[in-house]
Amino acid sequence: MTSDQTPSVTEATLSDIATNGIWGPGHSVSQAVVDVSRALLASLQGEEGVELPPELSELVAEVQRIATIGLPRITAHDGTRLSAFSIKLKGDAPRPVVIVPAGWNPYGWLPFLYAYLKLAQRGYHVLAYSPRGIGIKGWLSTSEGFVNVAGPNDWADGSSVIDYAQEALDPSRIGFLGESYGSGISQLVAAHDPANRVSVVVALSTWGNLATSLYNNGTRHLEAVQALIDFTGGPLEEKFDEGTQRLLKNFLSGRDLDEVVEWGTERSPETYVDQTNARGIPTFISNTWHETLFPVNPVVDLFERLTVPKRLNLWIGDHGAPEGPGLAGLVAGLPFPGLAVPTREAYEWLDHHLLGVANEVPDWHPVKSQSMFTYKTAAVPGGTKLITVPARRETYESWHEATTGSEAWYLSAADDTADGTLTDKPTVGWSRDFEAGALTSSVAGELLKTGQQEWFGNPKSYEPAKFERDQLLVWSTGPLTGSGEVARRIRGAATVRLTVRSSVDAATVIAYLYDVAPDDTARLITHEPLTVTGLTPKVDTTVSWTFQAASYDLPTGHRIALVVNSRDPLYSYAGSDLPALTTTTVSSVSGNEARLELPLG
């Protein structure tokens, strides 16, 4: 792999993955994940003296006994060579293969080597590969070529990998399992393979529409795209062809966005949902409520359009957090109950559709949704909390069934506290200003990291009393009551309507919905930005937009707070080219009263 010495893996390494997840400093895979995979690979290759915990040593020994390991280079249609890792089960009995396109990371197929061994243990041939262009130069797991960002070359590469699997492994059936980038590629290969050879797909932390995941409501998701550019294993100029370089640079600078939308739409599983349906490909999808790379709404939209056997798991957290530990190295002695469930259910889907296992999959409801933040926790040394009872999960025939009603809250003028109230009656004739262009304490959280902490029982705590009132606006209800311990069962996508005007010709407004506890600490329920351009300065424009969907139980005695500001590190800002702060005014006008509509279930 490299000239570095093979790392030693201890119980502490595995504990790091099980208690902290797969994301390390910056926006990279953690060192613990890489160390486990490197040590497993070295042991599989027969290196002497590799230090592994007993459970991993036994796993390696079993796979060596039942299978042979390969490190092929698969030649794509245009001669590009793709790095791959294969496990071929011994014996003449027909076995299915699980093909795993790697996620978007500098290490290609390497980080989830543990998962490949577990799949072999379940009775599968395994063929994992790094999509073209992904990986650090010189590493064994790096593929040639330019990153195609799940475009037509990646679809064709998937078919080339299937060709190789059929020749080298002679599988009885073919399934695809992908996480993140590999999940989108899995869906797209299944929809486009000319011979229709894919029998089932598992798409973890996936996207539905790449265009609207990265650019929606006139707002570019800048930090997500910059992280993806930085996470390929090399500089932009080496990892992308000239056309893609130009497109990505245009995205970052806000130019030619129609071309970006067209490019992203071509790379969207939703665009080819009719082909997936016609092929009848059973599809398992997962996503998270506070997803910062591929937001949940486009994923739900894709899922609702599927007519094939399907499953949607919705989890607390952010990208890769629920399934990551199970793919990277989750062994006995889990730190909290439920940690292994996201990966286990994905495997059960494969078992039923590829191995023909008579498990509970046929009786599953299509949707299973986890409600924020209904787990129970206990304090542990270091100032964090550990989950003792998993969060509640609910089942539905479709996600739309989760919303059974709605509740309108109207925004009012500021009161003596300088905040507005949310009331059950429309109010008009007021206006409130804030300075636009400054970052505030009301933010959606750090890319990947805040949601990962949520998954492990530690949601970010906010202090609304310290929010910068000159640079944002706050409205809140009084303490709410309901039946039992829950005041409101928020289920679905809330909407907000405001009348805005700006001192310039464009404005970004970001709406955040908070759960505020009696001690005045808060947790984020959901959020969504909106950018409006072509405004006439100092002239009112009424705008409406939809939050990302949520499943949230608001406890009795808590308040709902709506916060509106202009900037969040995740997103573009309409006034980024202006030298000074501008003024945004929010008001409520007759016929279009300022309103928050809350979905209830």
C-alpha cells in the first residue's frame, strides 16, 4: 500500500470507531478506520506479525479458509484501469456476488475492508473497486483516470466490473452495495447496465437528485462541494478533466449554474427512476435527518417514486454516521444498543434478495423512521453522553403517511424582549430588520461532524439567549403542552412564508427551527436556506420555502423557536461580493401573513 509500517490494531482502535464514528479531523476518514483496513489487508496477504484483536484475527483466518483473495486491475471500456479487491469463495456451489463501488474518499475501496470480509462470511463473493480517479497517487487502492462524478463513464465502468465478476467469479446473481458516492453509482449502474444484470441495490447515505442536493432554493451548498473536491486524494487539476474543472469552478463562483443543474440532473438516480421501476430492482435506501452532503428531501422524493420492492431507513445524524462503524470494524461489545442495526438491516436485504434467505424482509414496512432525539443517555467521563436506550423507530407504508395534519404559527412584531412571538392568529403591519452578511451563533452545524455526534447521543446544544439579535431575528412560542410527555409530534417538512426586502438587489435568508428547553438551551430540529435575486432594493417580495423533513418529538414544556439569519458556513451568501453588511427586512402583509406551518403526525 505504502512504505509505512503496517499499523497495530488494538481494542482501543476498534473502540474509537464504535464511539466516535468514521469521520476524523477535517472531512476525512478517521485514522482508526484506515489503520483497521490496512492491518486486515496485510494479514490477508500473509504478512507476519500483524497485530489484530482476536475477533479480527479469527475473521481473517475464516475468510482465508473459505475463500481466495485477489487484487485485480479491471480494464474499463476506454482502457482506464480500476483498482479492485476480490474475495472468491471456494467450492463449486453457485454463489452471488456483492459489488461495492467505493465511497468518495482518498483511500478508494480500502476503508470498508472489514465489511467485505463480513459479506464473504455470509456467503457472498465480493468485488469492491475504486471508481475512476478516486485515490491517493501511488496507493494500491487508487484507480486511474479522472473522477467522473457518477457520470456516464462511471455507469459504463460498473458494467465493466460486472463483466469481470462474471468471468472471474461466475456468480449466480449480482447485487450492488454502496455507501455515499458508491451508493449513487450503484443505483445508476443498476438502471443503465445494458444487460440488466443487477438483481438488488443497497444505497447507504445516498442522494436522490444531485442537482438539488448541491444547489437548491437559489443557494449553493459550497462547503459540501469544496469538501468533495478536497477529498478525492489529489488536487482539482489532477483529479478532474478540464470540463469538470471548469464546471466545479463555476459552481464555487456562482457562474453558469444552469449548466451545473443539467450536469447534476444527469447524475441523479431520480432521473432514471422509470428505468429502475421497469427493471424491478429491489432498492434499499438510507439517509439521515441532518445530512449535510445529500439532504433528505430529494432522497424521500426518489423513494416515493419507486414502485419496486423498497425500503427507506431514516436515521438521526449525518452522512455515513449510522452505517459507518458497521462497515469499518464493529465487533462484539457495542458501546450502545442499536449501533449495529443500520448495517445489519442492509445485509438482511441482500440476504433475502440474493441468497434467498427466508428472513423478515418480506414483512418489513417500506419506511422505518427514527425520531430525534428520543434515545436515553447516561453521562460518561469526558463530558459526553452514551446512549443506553436507542431512539424510537416508526414504520409507514410511505413517508407521506407520517404527516397526518398541520399547525399554523403566525409571526408577530417584536415584544419587550426584542424577539417576536409565534401565535395562532395572523398579524400584519409590522416589520423587523437585521444586518445581513455576518456569521452568527445560529448555524446548522459542522459538515459531517455535528450530525455524527448526534448519532452517538450528543446533539449540539445552542443558547438562543446569546444569539446576535442585530444579525438575526427570533420568534418563539410559549411552553407547549400535549398528550403525555410529547407536546408536538413533528413529522414531515415544515414551510415558512415571509415578506422580505433588502437594501440591495439580492438576499439570502436561512430559516432554523429549534426546540427550546425550559433551561433555555436548544436543539436544532431542521433548517433550510433560500436565496432570492433580482430584487428591487427596498421593495417587498413575499417568499415561501420548505425545510428539510424531520421526525421530532417536542417534549411537553418546551418551546418552538424560528430563527432567520443570512449566513451559514455550509452555504453561499448573496452578498458575498459586497464590501459591507446590508439590511434585510422581514414583514407580514395582509393576504400573505408571515407564517410557519408545522407538519404533525
